[in-house]
Amino acid sequence: MELIRVTSENIEKEHICCAISKESDPQVVSKKAWLRERFDEGLVFLKGNVRGKCFIEYLPAEYAWAPIEAEGYMYIDCFWVSGQFKGHGNANLLLDECIRDSKEKGRKGLCVLSSAKKMSFLSDPDYLKHKGFQTADTAEPSFELLYLPFDTESPKPNFKPQVKNPHIDETGFVLYWTNQCPFNAKYVPLVEEAARAQKLPFRSVLIDSREKAQNAPAAVTTYAVFYNGSFVSNEILSVPKFEKLVKKLTE
């Protein structure tokens, strides 16, 4: 498989693997706008020359939209190989290139948000640990900050203190989200409307800067739902899934 790096020069013509649709689709528009603002910070979006979810996205950890302390590391935002592209060595190809590139740039290693058990929209912990990643830090309920040091002397990255036991001082539903994930452009407005229709206590918080993301209340910043102060989900919810969650938490 040939690998293609999406840049500011070719982003108009290249599709974004996680949101394959018309260029006018809000999901595509929001994701590409977010990427354009990150390229100068060193973000790399590397994908296979296929039409599907086969890509890795990473950037220097100092610029990561994540509440971590990992100076000198490269942070993997998203790593996704799915469907017909699994089982053919494509994940290894993408990860190996990320490692090669990060070493060439003088990074201390890689780090990535995962979990003790597989969770939606997070990198597969079994695969990463098979590739040599170790647990650097943990946060409730089951988040893990995994890392792959390039040198035995490299210090471990860690979560910021506020996300170790995520909690906010607010009742009702609070949804934190960013435009890093294109699906939010579609599903967040639908959930907001569903909450209004049910007259639920609900507040939607767009994390629109790196500084806000690095000081977020949960380890995951792309999508984090709190209810009565407690973190309850990082899964990007459709309306039926949101209504199911509401029923579970309120009945």
C-alpha cells in the first residue's frame, strides 16, 4: 500500500479517511478546518491510498489537544484501520512510518490515549502493547496513557492531575467536544436538539483551543459526557444511543 501525507497543499483534493463524503458535508468541512490550523504545529495526517479508514494522525505532544504532560514525545491523535484493510499489515505500515518520522524529528517516543479494555474511538490496547507500548499512567474509569520510549532514559509521560478522577461541579448532562473528530459536526447538534426536546438539563461545551483541551476535565477531549458531575461516556452518541443513556442514568 502506498502512503499519502495530507498537507495544506493537497488537503483540498484528498479525502479525510474518517469522514468520506462530499466536500460540503459539515463533517468534512469541520475536520479539514481543524487540520489546517494544526499543520504548522507539526501535525501529520498519514493515510493509505485507499478509500476507507486506514490512517494515523499524530503531532508533537506539546501541541496535543489532550490533558497530558509529555514534553518531547509525539502524540498519536487517532490511529484507525478498519474493515477490509485490517489483517494485511497496514497498521504496522502506518505505525512504523510514524516511529521512523518521530525518531528523525528527535522525539523521545510515542504516546497515545487508550484504555485497559477496548473502548469506542480509542486505539486498540492489545495491538499497541503487542507492538511494545507500555502503560505510563492511568485515569478513571479505565483510561490508559500508553507510551513507546525510544530511549530507556526517557521519562514517562503522564496525565494531568484533574483527569485522574474526572469530575465537574455541575448537575445534569454536560458534553465536552472538539472539532478534531468530524463526526461531532453531525451528531452533536442532533443530541443537543434531542436534549432540548426532552427538556433535559443539558449543556454543550465546545473545546476550541489547545489550552482548553489541555485543561479539560477528562482524559478524552474529543467527546466526553458527564452526568451530575461524573464522567459517563466518551462514545460519540447518535440520538437513539443518547436516549438509551438518558434512560439508564435517570430511571
